[in-house]
Amino acid sequence: MLFMSDERHAAANSILGTSGVGRVRVDSSASDRASRAWWDADADDYHRTHGEFLGVNSAEGEFVWCPEGLHEGDHHLLGDIVDKDILEVGCGSAPCARWLAGHGARAVGLDISMGMLARGQDAMNAGGPAVPLIQASAELLPFADESFDIVCSAFGAVPFVADSQRVMNEVARVLRPGGSWVFAVNHPIRWIFPDDPGPKGLTATLPYFDRTPYVEVDDNGVPTYVEHHRTIGDRVREIVAAGLQVRDIIEPEWPEWLDREWGQWSPLRGQLFPGTAIFSAVKP
């Protein structure tokens, strides 16, 4: 969740006219509209803040799973990627998809925000691996059945859709038998704490079991930013209901070498409870 007063998001809030915060149910179409508008408006500030860490402007791209700094090149959560067809859902400016392409995969990037995809196209125009970029919602993947060997998402799409079960179903549909689905999200335990990297962020304020979305709105009550909450159990049940098998749930520890704050992530909080959950599943 975001702080309305966060200066980093001032430009997006100004563009979208964000003026309030609520906790209300939001359907898929409203959630998609909000996410598309938000990430278009926030693209410049997002890349100015996080671009270097994520390798956005690297000629080869980078595949960083989470603010804790897990790199696919070190941890191989996707397994063998050479000659594999891989879809990245919620790719943003596609540094992960470009990194995969540079390491032997046939990668495709999908995101709901044209503003984010445009940044990826700019990076590819400067050289390095090129990947197809597609604008679409994660709830309706525009691909034929059994098109991919691997589907992945590093903090993309899953927390921002109203119907994440539909995302799991769509991923299962486009995966080939034996294919992997690996996605990283905010650790659900973070929902109960304020988005503050300091001491204020150590006090629980919200019920873990309250799944009402966090919504920022304009003066007319139209959502400008939406983030949805699911528990660990919810995520497991969604994966299983889609016909997939859970292989692992990775909860990265905060590394000693990392002193960087990223929104709500910080060494202080990272030493006490996890900030990221990475779910790994396979299609039988």
C-alpha cells in the first residue's frame, strides 16, 4: 500500500487528482482502469527511483525478484530457461523479460500500462535483447492454450487485480504440461502494518483477514490506485483451484549487505518479518 503523502508519488497523484483513501470493494474493470492510469502516470518517478536497482537501463536488462535483491541469475527459481517460451506477466518496462531473452529464452512481456511498456521499448531501442511487448490485463491473457513453458511475475499484476483466481486460471491455461508458474508479491503479513520503513511500520494496525482492497480516489470517488490483499492460504487455494501444484513458497530474508529503503521495505523491518513471498507452482 502507498502513503498519500509520499513525495515520490506526488506527480501521479497530481495527474490523477488523487484526494482521498478508502477501503472499498472494486471490480475488475475499475481495478484495471485504476492500475492502467496509475502506472502510466507514475512511470517516470518509478523508474527514477527504482530503475538502477532493477537494471531497467541496463543493455541486457536484469531479473531482480524483489526488494531483498534476489537475482534469477543466482537463485534460478525458474530452472532451465534456455530455449524455453517464457511469459512475464506485469512486466513493467521488461528488464526481467529482456534478461531472460539475453540468456537463451524466448521471452514475451505483458503489462496493462502503455507508459511502462514504452519505457521498455526505449530501453530496447538503445540496444540489447529485444522482446515482444503486449498491453493487456493479466485477467485475460491474449495467448492460445499451452503457449508457454514458464510464466513468471516479479511484483507485477497479481496484487493489483480484483480477480486473482482468474489470473491463476489464465496462467494454467497458457502453460504447457510440466510448465512452471513463479510469482513474487508483497508478503501478505505486510498488510497489517503501515507502509512506513521506520519504527511506525512495526505496529500492526489492520486485520490480516480483512481482504477489503486499499483504494485511493479522486474528488469524484473514482479509484486512482487499487491494491488487493490475499492471505498465504488464499494464494495456495487459488493455485490449487487452477489445477496447479505448489512446489515452494520462498520468504527471502533481508541480506546483510543491503541498506537500501524501498517504499515500505527497509533493513529495520526486514530483520523482523518478511517483505516478499515468492510462490512456485507447476502444471502437472
